[in-house]
Amino acid sequence: MRIGKKIYNDEGVVLLADGVELTVPLIRRLVELDIGYVYIEDEQTEGIVIPELLHEDTRREALQNIRKNFQRLSGTSKIAKGYFHLGKDFTRVMEAILKDVSRQEDSMILLMDMNTADHYLYKHSLNVCVYSLVLGIASGYPEDRLMQLGLGALLHDIGKTQIPQRVLSKPQKLTDDEFRVMKAHAEIGYKILKDEPNIPLLAAHCAFQHHERLNGSGYPRGVQEKEIHEYAQWVALADSYDAMTSHRVYRPAMLPHQAVEVLYAGSGTLYDQKKLELFRDKVAIYPPGLTVKLNTGETGVVSRIHSSTPHRPVIRILSDAEGRNLKAPYEIDLARKLSVIITEVDDADVQPISFQH
């Protein structure tokens, strides 16, 4: 098998390029780097393009900035004294990210984790930023509000730079005391950001409130509904979704449709229903490259998605109802064939999990 999509490290540098043959040592190394799954080349799926929301240069610069600044903060024994010029560094990065996301006529939330190795916090921060911007654009926010939302999303977990690594990286469930330490990251993040030059106060509130929930069950203050800023509500959705769909040491990733189902279980209690509906409409719940089975018995791979109906993608049929591989694969557009539905996805490596974030 050969790599079908580049794999990056936490600095945005390419570790494995397209077309590299997967040897046993390489596969072992990918496992060590917590890469849960990869795209591979396949003659039957030739021509299927996996969209990229960010240009490679933008991704690299963003990850390098996150890494540099978060590591500097991690090196302090207390909340950083003085300023690290976060506003200057991240405003420049945000402009590039926003330009990339905005250039697409109708951006969708696409899986971004499976092709990035190493530090979860860095790539999670970038993913949540991109997802939040897609939602902000879909909500009709002007550029100044998108910059505020994007900065808040990019820096929402900056407080984790002050949390002990033994707590952040623990593969087992946290104890009550450890969870209290973990929860402190929201308030710590607010304190780091609130007086930073060129960081909007609303961005600091994203760090403060992204774990608050409508029914008051969140933290750190247990506030409810309108007390939670709408930016923080968007970031909460993006944060929870990315956490569930990212591969971690202590559990495998969920597939998009599974993560959306978990979020929907909290509709009206944890998350705002209207925001959740827009989120659902912008998520590629069956992303390109995913293997699916149809109610006709046929099996295929998602080849394209429709931005207007992401739950009804185009499927390239690879095998018939009897499981026989087709010599000439063909495509079915589920947006037109309304009687055909997806009944199963290829989730052999995805296990049911209880989600705690």
C-alpha cells in the first residue's frame, strides 16, 4: 500500500509524502506517533480528491506558531509574567487561516486529524479554529467578528500549558483531584489572554467559557444559556467534535456521524439547538475516502459530498451485493437516488467509547 495523503508532524513539516510505500517499520512508527488511520492509494478510487481546508504553508506556519508560543508558556512555573506578544504572532496566523477558509465557496467541516502526527494540543487548537471559522462564516459573521472568533478558538486551550503533563497525557480516567486540576485550564487561559495586547477580550472569554453548558452543568462557573457568549458556544461544539474524532493514546477516534450523534444527545441541554443544526449541516458526516455499505448490499467509497446535503454523498461502488469486486466501478449520487441509503460504515477499528473531555 502507498500513502494517499501527506502526513505532517506538529510543526507542519511533511513526514511522509504521497506515494510512499508503507513498510512494516513505517507502520510501526505511525502507531508510535498515534496516527490512528491513513489514506492509501487505490486504483479503484483513483480521482477521488480529499479536500484540504488549509494550504500547506498556512498549516505549517500555524502549527509552528502554536508550538513556539505554547512551549514558551509551558516553560514558566506560573502564569506568564509579562507578554509573549501572542496577539502579534497569532493575528498574522489568523489572517492566513481566515483567507484559506474563506476562499472556498461553501466550506465544510472535514476531518483534519488523521494526517497529523505528534502533539495533540497543537493540532487540536488549529482544528477547532478552522471548524469554528466555518461555522462563523455560515452564520454570516463579518471579517472582524471572524477574527475574534478565530483567535478565541485558536487559543481556547492555552491554559493547558500550565497543567502538569502527567494529567494531560494520562491514558486512564482522571481521578477527581486530577480532573479538578484539568478543569482549571479554562480560567488559567482567560487570565493569560485577558490583558494581552491585540487579543480581543471576547477571545479570552472563549478560553473561559468553552466548557460551560446551557443547563449549567459545565465549568468553571456553571453559568447557563445567555450567560455563555455565542463565540464560546461555537467553540464548545468544535472542541467537543474534534476531541471525539481525534485518535488518542487511550481511545480510538469516532467517525463523524457517531460524534454528531453524541452532540445531538445534548441538544437543548448542553448545546443550543439552532447552533447544533447549523453545525450538523456543515459537517461532512461521511467524508471522502470513507468506505460505506448501502441498503442495496453494495459497498463503495465516498467520492464527493454535496455542501447542501452532506448526508447524501456520491458513492463509488466497488463491490456488488454478493461482495464481488467490480471490474468497472460506477458512482451513485444519493442526493438523486433517494431510495438508497447508507446502512454501515467501515468502522472495524472504531470502538464504542464513553466520552469525557
